[in-house]
Amino acid sequence: MGDEIRYFPAGSGRTQGPPGLSMLRKAEFIRGVEIFSQATVEELYRLADFARVVEFASPGVIFGENDLGDSFYVLVEGSVELASEAKKTREVAGAGEAIGLYSVLTRERRCATATALEPTTALAIAAEDLYTVLSNNAEILVSIFKHFAKKLDMGARG
């Protein structure tokens, strides 16, 4: 395909995106993702502990359509195009949004290619780390279940 994934973990010699991305700031960005909005502070800190700051050059492919979902990303700065050849769709995600989360939760292949449209900083959380947090914290599972229940409008049915 010729596109190479270019990301730079924090401390790799590149300048950091937002200065001072403390555990608190990481937790705040994670809480901004709708699916984690009802998580407790303790749960958010557990996720933030696993989150690593990564930077993507522009234009850089973050993940490809049909790739396995091994991580998801919470965008801190920048913007990312999500394009699907199969579905003929294109959308843009920006700061405060998560990309790749649903393929991590469902363990299905990615449904779009994610490409940084500008230099982009994100928090990367590996699938296995998310599963570790989920397996040890029933409360966050309940939070995620409530999120999907609301999406399906199950509340009106009973």
C-alpha cells in the first residue's frame, strides 16, 4: 500500500503536543468520550494510567480498514479522517473524540481507515489494557452497558 504508520511515543525526541499532560488531564480527555462519561474518577484514573501519548504526522495512516483493533485513540489535538471504501463514507474526528474504540470493544476488524489530516496528538490505550480495566471493574462495565442501552433506547421498552 506504500503508506507507513508513523507515530511517535512520548519521549521519542519529538516535542510533546500539549505540555503537562498529567494523569488528571488524561483522565479528563477520556471522560470526554461519551462511552466513558459516566465512569467514576477512580475508573478514569485506571484507564489514564494505561494511556500513552502518541503523535501522528500528517498525512499519516493511523490504522487501515480491516485491520485488527489492537488499540483505540482519544484525540487530544488535531483531526483525523475516517474513510471507508466498503461503505463509501467519510467523516472527520477532532479533539475529544475516540477513534477505533468500537473495533476494540467488539474485537472485530476496523470499519474505516484513519488518516491524520494535520499533526495529531492522541492518547493510545491498548485493547488488552482496556480489557484488564474492564475485567477488574464491574462499575465501568455497567457504565458501558448503560451507554449502549441508551443508544438502543431500551429504557422505553422496559
